[in-house]
Amino acid sequence: THAHPSPLRCVVVEASIQGERASMSLRLSFENTERQPIEALHYFALAPGGRVTALRVARGEQEAVGAWCEDPVDAFDRYDDALEAGHVAALWEVRGDVMALSVGVLGVGESVEVHLSAVAPLRQGEGGWCWGWFTQPAAVSGVPEEQRPARVSTPPFECQVEASWEVPGGFKALGCDTHPFQVQVQEDRVTVSLVSDERMLARDVRVCLTPNELGLEPEALSSG
């Protein structure tokens, strides 16, 4: 099966971590370089107990804010109605352990930004707390569904991931075993910025911090 290029052009993930909870914002930029209108799909996962709290779609100066639908059928109907009317629309849904974001219809040469807000608890590891962003490659599909491609190529895209961690008691260890990273320490807050490579979000991101109630000096401040 021929592999279609992904329309994903830029991903920006920002996390603010306090105590045992992370508040996150995600910005996805899509661009249709196909010769026909497309629907873009993006899959990601939050930590158990996480949830999306807000959804916003922007096309140029036009902007739409998402609304929560208790009835999944109603949500799909609203999404389909918007597409049939020629509007740009987004649909967020839970598929098992994976969150699925659908964005359509993108006209030829059209660009759209999707903004998501989410909250999730941290995972406790050996001697510390871990925050992660779990993602799967974006997909692109034409319409109708039966013509959607089985494979999707993932071209280079710009990506930024930053986690700002509140550490009032200081910390004694910090690490990211999935990607190179840089660290900035300011008083009671430490900010971790991942050093971007072209396909960084093709792999899950995991950052772990060990609090230090005794206020010892940090053991690790940079990697890569």
C-alpha cells in the first residue's frame, strides 16, 4: 500500500507540574500538501487518570472552541455536519487507552492549528515522580473512509517539549532516559526542555525527578 505523507508540521507540548499533577497544553499544526481535501488524524495517550479539558481550532483569523458532548453519537453527528457544510472541525474521542484527534476537512494548501489542554497525575517511580507524553505517529486520510491509507510516512516536523516542575524542597536527581534535554533552575522551579530532533515525538517522552527534602545539591542537570 502506498504511504501517504503526514500533514503534521509542528508539535508544541508544555507542562506545568505541581505536586502530583501535571497541567499540559498541546499545539498541533497541520498543513495539507495533498492534491485533494483531507482529514488529519493524530493519536496520543495520557497517563491513567488523565483527561482533556479544552479543545480549540484555529484557521487563520477564524477560531472555534470545542464543546463537551455526553452522547458520542451526537458528537460524531456534529462533526460530520460541520464537514459537510465545508467548515473546519475537530473531534476528540477515547479509543481504548488511546486518545484520537480528527481534524477535517483541510482544503488543498490549507493550514490549521489545534490547541488542547489536559491534566494528568504523575506516575511514581523508584525514588521519584515521572511525567510523560505518549504519542503515536500522525495519520492522514482522504475522504471517504474506505480509501484511507494503511500506512503513513512521518516526515520531519518541528517539535518542542518543555516541562516546568515546582520543587519547593529542591531535588537531588533529574533525568530523561528517552531524549537529550537541557535544564534551567530558578529558585523553587526547574524547567526541562527537550533538545529537538526531527522526529522526536515518534518516541514516547519520559522525564523523572527525585525530590530532595533535605535540600541537597542536584546530581544531574543536563544530558545529551
